Amino acid sequence: MAFEELFLDREERERLALYGDLRDAPNRQMNIATAAMARGESYRQLRRQMAKVAEDLQAIDPGAPPLLRKGDGNMTAPPSISRVRYRIFLFRRSLPGKLLVKTLMQPNLTLPILLEETGFSRAAFFRRISALRGYLRQKEVTINLTPLALVGAEPRIRQVYRQLLWQLVDADNPLFADVLPQSRQLVQALQDAGLVERDFSVKQLRFSANINLYRLQADHSIVNTLNFSELKPPPTLPEKLPDVFVHLPPEVAEAELLYLYLGQWRIPRFHTEQQFEAAGIVGYHAAHNTLAWQTVTKIRAELSRHLIGISSTITTDLALAGNLLKVLISEQIFPDGAYIDLAKIAHPIRAFYPRLDKAIKEFFAREAPTDHALEEIIDGFYQLLWPFMTESAVADKLKVALDPLMPQPLYETVRLNLIHPAFIRLVTIHQHPDFVISAQALAPGEESIVPDIPVFYLASERFESWSALYQELFLRSRQQPHQ
């Protein structure tokens, strides 16, 4: 389910789509009469809709140029307000957005107080949160009414807050200013202990720490909810507890530090160039011949011998082995499900190879290490293994170029994400690409990077921007004669 459907009603989604079309128009400008005709609406209808958008934009940035001007038949998007920024504004203002923020920050909140603050009736409240309740139900989380709170296993509740509230993050207007000093201290403690992976976003780690701190303040600890003993090799935690944890029992403080560390560790994100980093986890499990290592060894050998079209390198690639191990270990740590962030796996663009899908399912039907979270494990293994399918011809691949003006860290991150997919061929901007990727900060100028070639401007800090990029590449690859 798209996040827009969780947070916004139909009218708000239409406003956001309209503003997105305007932002994409040449010079961020559209003629109202022409746009109304194209949409099958009257001039008055469209102008009335855009007047509401204009009010929202003024609330976001009172100093921004107006969207509409009296006597002017055009509408012009202010350069300072991107579609993403408008989207965040609408999400924060929405009833589901307010409900999530307030249940996290105000554990004693009641429904009558929220209804009074928002102006919604009880019936409208339940109608507006129906999509959110459906989403939470899939995660085995419910909404309690007295007091208003999310109810379920603590790891699931924290995961839900992290996934949904991340959509409300605005660097210029922080959600959690009250606990920022403490979350910075926690992340710094992990950094000082060498427990923050170098390619993981510190901003995301602080964001997770914010949520954990609010849950702790409401007396919801992560202790005794996860099998941290399965985290092997075990990390060496800081000898001195961060000040924010000194009042906690030692076992609670240790569990919270491990959970914060686990939030970045468990993502299967090793790349081929990170064989050395992967060697540590692979070496440990191979030396101890753990159940997870036996499973990884069996499936790699079986697929290499019997699956037509898969590269033999699956048996020697340490990064792949490390990622597969993380999927299995995460499942062992989280007793009610693996909580694998599949969308953040290193190679999330997903082609469909039925033979591979069938082979993985048949393997786990025989060798399943557990009787739960099996679907997540199969999905995780598929996403990690399919880039090693070799049956796509070079001539059939989607040729993708990276803008050489992108900052080097971002350039490398995008390159590493696209280096393995079987239907993509990375080329330079001088090698006749089919598609170009650039950075949002290098926002569209008047001249295109490569004439007549579509460009995707990536907002690297936004999860949905990465998702949109993956979807765009996937759809364009389907237009290629690739199997």
C-alpha cells in the first residue's frame, strides 16, 4: 500500500498529484485553462483546487512566491517547495500522521482530547484511520482507544513507528527536538565503539534512537522481547553506559543498545566490493558451522549445480554469503518474524525468474530452519540471489548512466546498487544511455544532461525517492527485449 493512501484522503492525494505535475512542467509553470482542458475539468474547478494548494504552500513557506496571481492565467510552483516537502506537510497535518506522532510522544492521550484538537467527529476519525488500521493489522499491531496507543509486540510497534514516521521527517523542522540531544549521545556512543557501519545513514540511526527513547519514557522496553544471543559474532558494547541510560537496570540498557545496533546491522547490504567486511560474519559462522551457515552452504551448492542460468560465483561471493546469513540470523533474533527491511537490501530492483523462485521455495520446503517468517526468508533470498541470474544478453539491457556531477559518495552508492541487476548495463553519458540518474540537489536546469534522454533526480535521503527510482528502472527494463 502506498504511503499516500495511509495518510491522505482522496482530495489531498489529488492536490499532491496536481502539484507534482506542476513541479514537473517546464519552468514549473502551467496554463490553468490548458491544464483544465487536459484533465476534463472546468477552469473554475481547477483554479479552486489550486487555490487550496496555494494556501498550503503559504503555510509551509510564507516567504515563497505565490502559486497563483490575480489576473494571471498561469500557475507557477515556488522553487523552494518540492513535491516531497509538500507531501511531508500533508502527512504531518493528516489525522493518521497526528495519531502516530501523538501516540508516541503523549502516552496518556485520550480519544476525546485528540478529537477536540483536530476537530474530527468520532465517525470521521474511524473513517480516516481505516487504511492505517488495515496496515497495522498486517503487522499484528492494533490501536487501543483508552488511552490512545499502539498495541502489539514491542519490536513490531517500534518497526511500525520507524517505517511510518520516517515519511514525516523534515530536516528543517524536526519532529523530535525534545530528545535530539539524547539520541545524538546514543549514536555517538555506538560510533565511539566502532559499531556504526560506515555506509549507514547516521540520520536514520538517530531517528530510530528518538523512537526508542520515547518508548522507554512510556515504560516500554525492548528487553526480553528478542533473542539477542543469536547475534553472532556478538558486538562489543561501550564499557561506559551513555548518560541517558545510567538510570536504567543494566540488562535494559544493554538490550536498548543492542537493539539500536541491530537496526543497522540486520540490513543485508554488503556489496561485492565489501568482501572484507563480509568476511568477518562469514568466517565466524563457517568456523562454528552454525545452522545458518549450513543452510547458506546447502542452498548455494544446490542452486549452482541444478539451476540453469545462475552464475557459479554464488558459491564464492562473500558479500552474498554475508547477506544471506543476515537474513537467517535476523529471523532467529526476532521470534515473531524476521522484520527484514527488504526494500533496503543492496539490490532491490527485482526481475522475475520463475525457475529461481521455484527452486528457493522447494529448497525451504525441505530445509526450512524454522516454521515461522518463512515467507520473509524466501523473499529475502530471492532478492539477493536473482542478480546472479546470467541469462540476459548485454544487448538487451537497459543502459543507465550516472550524472558525473553527482557528489562522489552518492555516485558510488547508486553505482553499487545498480552494478549487479541482470537487466541493467551501466554506461557513461557519452555511450548513448537509455536513462540517466542525477541528484535532487542538481535539480533540473534548462539544459538536459543528455539531449532527449529522461533523467531521474534522486533525493537520496528520502526512502520513497529510492523506491520511485527502482520502480522506474524496473518498468523501463520491461520495455527492453529482456527476458
